[in-house]
Amino acid sequence: MLKKLSVVMLAASVLVGCNKNRVEVKEGVKIQIHSHDDNAKKLKEGDIVSFLIRIKTGSDSLLQESIDVTKPARDMVQPVGQAGYKGSLQDGLRLLSVGDSATIYVPVDSIAKAGGQLPPFLKKGTDIKYSIKILKVQSKAEFEKDMAAEQAKAKVESETRKAQLPQLIADYVKKTGLAFKTTASGLQYTVAQEGAGNSPKNGDVCKCNYVGKFLDGKIFDQNKGIDMPIGGMIPGFNEALMLMKKGGKATFVIPPAIGYGEQGGGPIPGNTPLVFEVELLDFKPAGQ
């Protein structure tokens, strides 16, 4: 009898293991649960949620990430269908609890049907993959108190960087030992490989490999073989691509005035200069 019971228990544990990390559809949301605590506080409408997130295309190209626990992404849990379609990231949050980790698959087609503007590298018939880990849940009052303190601290740090910008960039350029040119906008660049042919122009779609870094070398973004429309990115990156030729490789230092400005964005603090190492694989006119 004990032997039979142990066999049954083993089978049950195998089934539980199989269910974990299985992609399934729950309440209209395509989701893959990596870890879940039934006893933890479940997210509900109106909660302010702090979480880590990595966003990828269906082909696993990285679109955006916020994986620094000191600077998590935040959002409010909205009513079901608030995004204009079922199965949104917001709808997926409602299925999770504090401490949970999961990947939510949002169909590109659903976003398009709801009227969302899609960049050319998001293909219909594929999913955007949001891999998230829930760190904290707060009431609106708790969140607003924390945000006020964080914004005050960020403003001081941003103003300090602004005053130091010329020296910070000059020190970085000197440290590389490379010869940089500077354009009228303040963009600085050095060419590692010239490339051949004409340069792309505004409106063209460029296929690139790139790595985005802070001046200290920490990577905040990178992608390979991604389509990037000139005119649809920060001004400094748009300008950078128009200085390149097919097959070319270059490093660009983008000051905040033509980057993410005084406010910053995502993982990029206000008044932060950025370094991009870019390879232009190819380009074509929009619509081709």
C-alpha cells in the first residue's frame, strides 16, 4: 500500500512540475507562470505595483528592460479590458501576487486592432513578451509619498550631472583613446569601420546591431538585427544613423539635449549622456 501511495505522490509531483512554466490562457491572458505563492497578497484593481520587467519581441529581440531593483517599473492595476483588448499586460497583472514571476504574451494583432501604433519591427502574428517579477504593491497614498521623495532625490542628482556634463563626456572620450568628431548638435562620434555606399536618410528603415551604455560602461539596452526607422527614435540616434554607411561601425556619445533630456526615460536618469556602439547592417526606404 505504501509503495502504491508513493507512486501516486510521485506522479502528482511530476504533474505539478509540468504545469510550472507551461504557457496557458487564463481569463483571456496568454501567460507562463514561473513562480507563484497562493498565500501572498494578490494584485487588485487600483493597486500600484512595482516590478522588474524585460520586454522582447517574438524573435527574442530586447525592446526594453527595467531590472534594477532600486529603480523598478511601476503601474496601476486597471479594470479588465482597459487597454481596449483582452489579454493585455494590465489584464495579466491581475492574475499575479506579490513575489510572483511570469511571462505575459500579448499578441501584436490585438494591439493593432485596438488602434495602437506599431513600429515596423513588430510583426503581426507574433507576441510581445513581458517577463516580470512583482516586487511590491502599495496603495495610491503610499505610492505618492514614495514618489515625492524619489523625485526630489532624482532632481538633485539630475542637476548635479547637468553641471558636470562637459567634464564627464570629455573624461570618457579621453579614456577611450579614440579620435571623436563633434556635430553641430553636440553628437560625438568615432568611426571604427567606414562602410560603403550612400548614407540612409530620414524615413529610411535601418537594420542594426547596437549596444547602449552609460559612460561607466554599464549596458542598459542592446539588440541584434533590429529594424529602426530614422525619425522614430531619440534625435541623437536618428542623426547617428544618417552619418553611417552600410557595413559601417561607429561609436556615438549622445548628450541628453538630443537624448532623453532632463527628465530621462525608463532606466535612463535625467541629464544622462549615453554611448551607443552601432553596426549598420542594411537600410531601405520605409514601406519596402
